[in-house]
Amino acid sequence: MLMYMSNSGPRPTSTPLHSVSVAGVVVRGDGKVLSIRRADNGTWEPPGGVLEKDETVEDGVRREVYEETGVKVHVERLTGVYKNMSRGVVAMVFRCTPEAGHEHPTDEATEVRWLTAEEVTATMSEVYAVRITDALRDDAAPQIRAHDGRKLTA
């Protein structure tokens, strides 16, 4: 049984716990997108990670992008919310612009590159490529999608 704390102490709940992550789709003036090859599994993704309990969403995006790439960003807008149905991870993705710094490999990213939209779809799995293509859309409405960790689900 899951427990949570309320003002009156621990109380059982049937609400499952979820992990919340954030990612930044950092777009340069030439339209290329900052992308990383993760050190732990070798996949190409937009930079991001788990939101810490004591930080705002925007601060989490800025921290994750900087930690993984060395690039400081301005967070512009929410472009999508994505849930991994098999792992219970909810990811919020934001379009960003670079402000300072220079991209370089880090402990979390063995490679950091600026990719075109075509390179993104050729190198990333569907669940990550769609986050970038959603962020590159000009309309302001965030997308809401679910996936199984590999493919989008209906």
C-alpha cells in the first residue's frame, strides 16, 4: 500500500507515485537542435532529467541542459507532456534558446551535437524525436502523448 504525508500524518492512498522529468529542446538561430548521446545507454536524446523536489520546473530545465551540455539556456515555452506508461515517468519538454556557454561532452553525455530536424529523426528513437518535432512546431499548443518507452501509444 502506498502512503503519503498530509498535514494530519501518513495516510494510505491508491494514487500511484510518478517520476517527473524535464527536457530542453534548445534551438539555435539556424534551426539546429542541441542533442546528446547519453553515457548510460548510448541513445540520442534532447538533454534533460529528473526534476528535483526543491526546484521549479524552469530551473530544472536550465540545470539539466547545463549539466549535460555546458550550454546555458533561456526557457521559452512548454511544448509537450509525455508519459512513459510502462515506467510511470512524466516528462515535460520545453523549447529553449541558447544564452551562453559552449557545448561539450560531460559525465552524462559522451557526445553533444547540434542536429538538423532530419538528423534528429534519423538518429533518435520515435519517443525522443517526436519531442523535438513537437517543439519545432510554430503553434503554441503543447502536445500530450503517451508511449511505452519505445513507441508512441494511441
